[in-house]
Amino acid sequence: MLALWDDDEPATPAAPPAHLTRVLADSSDRIAWLRARSQGITATDVARLSSPRAVQAVVLDKLYGNGFGGNAYTDHGRAREPEIARWVLQRHGIESSQKLFHAAGQRRHLATPDGVTVRTDGTVELCEIKTTKKAWSSIPRSYLRQVAWQQYVLGAERTLVVWEQHTDFVPVHGDPQCRWVERDEDEIHRLVALADQVLDTLARQAPVDPFAPGGRASAPPPPDAYEAYDPPPYDPLR
């Protein structure tokens, strides 16, 4: 007797999550990662975009660099991040990530979140890890901008911000502290507009396209160019 259907027909493989089709580099290859992130606007850049006035300072950094190569705080953050990431995985099921992603439809909008997971319903959730010498009553606004940008780039619905306070680089609590941050479309819209201002200003001010292969500004900035410069946070580049 013939079967009414073919049980041997192979199942169609599930499509990968959309963000996994937008990976540009992995920070395990730091040179390739730094090169890739230099081609656009990252969450670290966006963290500084508190207002339109901050656009020019970010533009100058993209053109000429800021000379910041790290310090004891960034070294401590990098050393502690794997330990904190293991705690996040055990408690919240978010896996560590080192990948650099670009936004859907915009290859110059970039982010490297500390952790990414896809829940069973398809929802993307992120993790961002910080170390700090200060006690936080709330998450600093610069970090909230960073989180909102990462959510936009990956299409995530919320982010677990995890921080570990230390005194003289010794953790002061048994476990890190954490708080969920929900997606804010209004904030994302504002940050995307400011980031695009950075890109547009770069295109006008650079002697050559700074994002083109080999593109480089040929003249130094004016003496007063860094009056509005805001030093980067102590945490590692993201």
C-alpha cells in the first residue's frame, strides 16, 4: 500500500538569526576587529553623542585618534570580563560574544556587545559588562546610549547591564549587580540621527573618504580642535 505522504523528505533547515548574517569581525583577531570597527560608528562612539554639540568631537577622534591606549582600569576590566561573563551565562543564560555586527541595511553602524542570546520565541537579548570604582544608584547615561545603540544594531529587545564595583581593583561584592534595560525606540531614533551626522560631517571634512580603504586625513587638527574632547570611559572599547 502506498503512503499518502513522503516521510523521508528532509526538513527545511531553520534560517539563522538575522544578526548572525551581519558579522564583520571577531575581537579574538584584534587587528581585524579594530580595522573593521574603524570603518564606521561604534557603540563606544555613540556613548559620547549626548547632543548635537558632541558630533564634532567624535568626528575629530575618527579623523585623528585621541591617543588613548588604555590604562589600569581598562586592564582590570579586560581581566574581569571573562569571569563576569561566566556568571552571566550561569544566572541568565546569555553567552559571551566577541563579534562585531553591523546594522541591517547600514554597514557603518557597528556594535560589539559582550553577550548575545536568542530566546526560544526568537527574541534577541544582549549583555553589557562594566567594572567601576563607583557605586551606581543608576546606570550612567553614556552606557544607556551604548546599550540602545547595540539593541538597534542587533535588533535586540532588551539588555542585561552587569557591573562589578571594585576598590583598588578588588571586587567589593560577592556577585555582580545587574539591571535589565528595555529597548527605547525614541532614543534609538535620536542616536541614529546623530551617528549619521557624524558620517556626513566626516565625508565633508576629511581630505579623502576616511572609511575608504587606505583613507586618511593628511593634515593635523587645529590647536583648539579638542576643546570639546570628552575622555573615553575606563571600560574596554566596545
